[in-house]
Amino acid sequence: MDPSGQDRELEQLLGGMIDAGVATAAAAAFGRPRRIESAAVAGHTRCEQGRTVRLTDRFDLASLSKPFAATLALSLDQQGLLPLETRLGDLWGADVAARLADRTLESLLRHRAGMRAWTPLYRRSRDPGATVRYLFSDDALEDRRERYSDLDYIVWGLSVERALGRNYDALLRKTVLRPLGLNGVVREPGERSSVIESSLDNDREIALAADQGIRIATLPRVSPGVAQDGNARFLGAHAAHAGLFGSVSHLFELASEWLAPTKVLSGERVQRALGGGRSFALGWTRPTVRGSAGPALSRRSFGHLGFTGGSLWVDPAESRILVLLAHRTSSRADLAPWRRRFHRLALG
């Protein structure tokens, strides 16, 4: 299919998401490392009299912030500044629960540290010191060794700060964002006109907290440029698990560095990160046919999702990158079928 035909089909697919009421805005692109072949947008923004979405607009990346953290981790390891095999007990000493002391930084990034999936840190602690005490207590641990966990990345980010004496955002900017030309990836963007608003409230966090016996008040949707994730808002520049805002091209460039390392990463480090484990690689999840990846992507693929609605998948077998950013209308809106359709279109 000619490029203009691909663009039209992609625009129709994104428009279908908006018409179906699963997303308020969407932007997508696919192609090869550092070469977008097709891109489209759909939907409107509430700012500037409801203007049409632009490809340069920034979305709340939510957990799509985690691959940025993984890129920083590999770079720090590569430079010898902070080895992935560093034990938490060596960094934090007696502050760490005995069961967690032998876990490494790499185990956190692979979701194999045995931590809870999530908890409202903004309710469990009032200051960073109390947050650390909770995270390193037995109450933050579970028996399951491999489980997707926001707490894994929060602990990893705080550990990096302790080891290197700088806040997480400063390290990310210096080590990853600037070398990759991604200065537009930010936390709480100051230029609101380039940000797509989220329509989500905190109903999912209310339900998860209730399961832990914690009551959380209902909050309205956040203002443009403010992270939807409550823990990201609480931790601010110290949050490694979520809270970044970026565009389609920003994610495309990050994925390009993993598929064709030239600026920050090395091929050897990438291969090591993508190897091993079951459900998760270092910084990424593995594809399933019934999940968001679908059958179009090869088994070698790796990717990540964001709670607000975005997804990023990389298929080394086809040397392809697939970025779909969206802000879904509610926490119950299922974007998995639309992501699978997008992947079929991109790889068909």
C-alpha cells in the first residue's frame, strides 16, 4: 500500500476509536528505526477552542515512563556508575526488610523483586522518609516473585538517587533525554497548549486502595499537564514509574535506540536486557496473542502500555516500531482490540 493510503487507513482507525467512545484523542505512527513511515491523529482537545490533535502534542505517558527508566538503568550500568547487580541491602543497609536486602536493581526492573503491584503512597506516608520506610517494610512485599509492580520502579528510582546523589529527573535528562534529543519529554509541561488533557478520574485507584482497606476521596480529572497517576503526583521529580509527558515522535526515538543502539545504549546491553525472564524483560513486557500485542507481532517483540491509554511495541523480527498514544474516556474503556487492529495495519 502506498504511504498516503496507509495514512488514510490509520486516520480512519483512530477516528473509529473516537467515534466508539473509547478515547477522546489519539495519535499513532509506525515505521523503522528513526524513520516514521505513516502517522495520523484523531480527536480534539478542550484547550484552544477544541482544536484538532496534532502529532507534536504531548500525552500523559503514565507507565510508558518505565522504558525511559530502563534506558537510564542500562546507560548507568554501561558507564559503570551503577551496576544492575547492585543489591538493595548494599545501598540501604538496615533500612531494608530482610527479604528484600538480597534483591538487585535488575530484579526491580524485571518485576521480580516480590513487591506489591501498587499502593497509595500518598496516603501511607506524608514525606519521602516515611515513603522509604514503608517501601522497605514487609508490608510492601508479597509472596509472588514475578508480578508487574509500580513499586518496583519507585524503589529503583529512589535507589538511583541514593547511590548517585541526584534526583531522578535530573539524571534522566542528562543521561537519556538530552543525548537522544528528547528535551520535549517533561514532567508537568509548562506549555499547556501542547498537552492533551486526560478525561480519567481516580476511580481505579479508589478501587485498588479499597482492596487494601484504605479509603481515598473521589477526585475530578486532573488539569492539563498534571499526571493522572496519584503516586507520580506525590513523588514528583523522584517518580520513575510514571509522570512523564511526551509525543509520538518522542516514543519513536526512544524505541529506535533499543532497536538500533547508537547514542546511549549498546547492542550487548540491549540483548541482555531483552533476554531471560518469562512475562517481562528489563523495562518491557512480552507479547501475548490475546493481549494488546495480538498475533501480528512476532514472539521476539517487546513493548509497554500506559494506563491513560498509550502503547509502544517494537518488533525486531520486522525491524518495526509501533506507537499508539491515546487518552481513554474511562478506566473501563478497552483499547486492546484497537491496539491489535493498529498492529495488523502496521505489519500487514
